Amino acid sequence: MKKNMGQKDRIVRVILGVTMLVYAVVFQNMVGLVGVIPLLTGASGYCPLYSVLGIQSFRFED
């Protein structure tokens, strides 16, 4: 699995994921559990949807 997400993209996803999970806990709302998806993709640096769409925000360092 190659990384296809840049550093900024990963940071935004992790923050969004944590925020959504906190929302799920505070308001006892199952919809907030969707926050697991951006959290996991941000932590791993790989987004399956990016692969399907041919998007890559990761810059290769020469």
C-alpha cells in the first residue's frame, strides 16, 4: 500500500476524525462514528478512494 496523501491532508483528516468521534461520545450519536474513516485514512496515509479516482496529494521527495 503506497501512501497517496500529503502531510496536510493527513493532519486535517485526523483532526476531523477525532472531532467526529468526540461528537459521537458527547451527544451519544452513532453518526459520529463515521469519524473512524478519516481517522484511519489519515493515520495510515492511504485513501482507497484517492486510488480509485487517481488523486494523489503526497509529494515524492527526490
